[in-house]
Amino acid sequence: MVSDFSKKSIEKHLEHCADCKETFGNMSFGLEPDEKPPEGLEVKKFLRKTKKMYFFYGLGGISFVAAFVCFLLFR
């Protein structure tokens, strides 16, 4: 997640600093750096649901504003 320069600097520092080396070891336990983000059907379903939700919220908001304006004009 860091640049090559930063990675080398961190590795160099960890060679000489036992406290940071221990902290880094505790932080990196169980991490899988090559893990790819989930893709495929689940992501597409989520995006479809989100688009529908925003569409209906927008439609509801516009309908509410239109009804409110009609109420004010035709009182």
C-alpha cells in the first residue's frame, strides 16, 4: 500500500528498531496483501440496488415538492 521508496525506508528502520518491529509484526498478523476486492455478481447486485434506491428516493422527493407547490398555489 506504500511506494517502493517508503517500503524500503520502513524495512530499513525496522532492522534497527525493535519496538517498531514488534508493533509492525502485531499489525500485519493475518493480513493477506495479494487479496483482491470482491468482484462479480455480488457487486453488481449491490450497485443495482443502490441505483434503484436513489431513483425512488429522488422520485419521492420530487413528488413531495410538486405536491407541496400545488398545495401552496391552489389553497
